[in-house]
Amino acid sequence: MDKKKETFPNVLEALMLFVALYMVEYVVGAALYDVRGVLSMEPRDLTGMIMVLGNGVIFTVVMHYKGLTYRELFHSSSASASATMLVVFPAIALTLPLIFMAMSMLDAATVMLFPMTSQEQALFANMKADSVGMIVAICVLAPVLEEMLFRGIILRSFLGQYPKWAAILASAGLFGFAHMNIYQYVGAVIIGVFLGWLYERTKSLLPCIGHHAAYNTLCVAQEWSYVRDAQEGLPQFAFSSWLIAMLSGAAGAAFLYRVLHVPAAQRGE
């Protein structure tokens, strides 16, 4: 593969890629909005179609330019995909409760420090998963498409250009930036670092998509449970819940590190 194509995108090109994606999604959204009556869909339910079509255009162009196949994009490891899923997925599941509870606390603390304006409250209310279309967009489409872009395209390229942790942190920062609001930024960066490390270790998007989808699903379930209102302070989790989550998270993290950690000498570093 041509070296220039192999290292596309760098940080600046990744930012331009975001701009191109938002422009394409805007055009697609405007076109679908005009024909929403024919489709018998409410504007909010068009979200999934806009994501798929907009990202589809960008991925088609970028992957053709780089000469990547979807099989290479999703799983480029020498280990089989089924073996990776069998080994990594149970450990990921163990880490989820602690990550979810910690991120819930962080999100609530951010809202307390930076109270939402009425416009921001309306924006988040419009993003709630209160329809089939929004549930599919949040729990299925967003994890798949975002992991394809941020880990499969961007981080994959960054790892070939920058030191490992610089690449992971840069891709995580862009992942947080892409959420376009301060309330999700810090949490997205933290999760982005974990997913970036997971991708760098496994060379597979499958664990990243699985974790992302499970986390988003937990967030949707929390919305449905009416456990708390974002304006009412920190969420209240029982001590036993924290204890179980910390023990489970520690076990999952230890297993992941043991299975995926490769000494620098073995990697030739």
C-alpha cells in the first residue's frame, strides 16, 4: 500500500474528515427531511438513516482510497474473531458495571458544575431513546459506525504514525470532541482511551463494538428506569452495588491485562 494512503488520516486530516462527515450528514438529513412524509417517519426517527447513509458515503471513499476491505477493518488480528470474542467478551462484561456507575457519577457532576441552559436541556431531551428508531440508532448503529471511524480508521492510522499512547490519547480526544458538548466530552475521552487500548491489543473492532453497544444500552436502560434526573444531583448507588462493581471490574481488568498484555521485548520495542 502507498505510504501516504496507509497513514491517512493524520490528526489534521481526521479533523477534516469530521467536517466532511457532518456536511454529508447535513445534506442527507435535509434530503430525507423533505421526503419524510413519503417515508411516514418523524424527523427524530430519521436519525438512524442519516447516520448510515452519511457514514456510508465517507467509509466508501476512505476505504477505497486506503485499499481496505471491511474484513480487514473489523478484524485484522492473526487470531480468529471467534477466539477473540470468546476470550475478551466475558472480561469486558465484568468491567461494565463499574465503568457505567463511574461515568454516571462523572456525567452528573459535570451537569452540577456546568448547569444546562434550556436549549441544552431541549437538545438532550431530543436525543432520548423513546422510540424504536432512536433505540436502534443509540444501541446499534452508533456503536458500530463510531467504532469503525474512531478505532477502525483513525486509531488504526494513528498507530502507524505516532507512539502508541499518543495515538490512543489523540483518537480518544477526537472521540470526545465529536460529541460536541462538554457533558459527554470527559466521559467519552475516558472510554475512548479504554477502547483504544483494547483495539491496539486485539487488532479487532469486535470487542470495542460490543463494549460500546453494551454501555449505550445501559444508559438507555437508566433513562427508562427514571432512577434520577440529571438536574437532581449525583445518582444514588447502594454500597453493595459499588462493592460488587469494583470487585467485578478489578477481576475483568486483571484478566484483560493478563491476556492482552505483551511485554515490549516480545513486540520488538
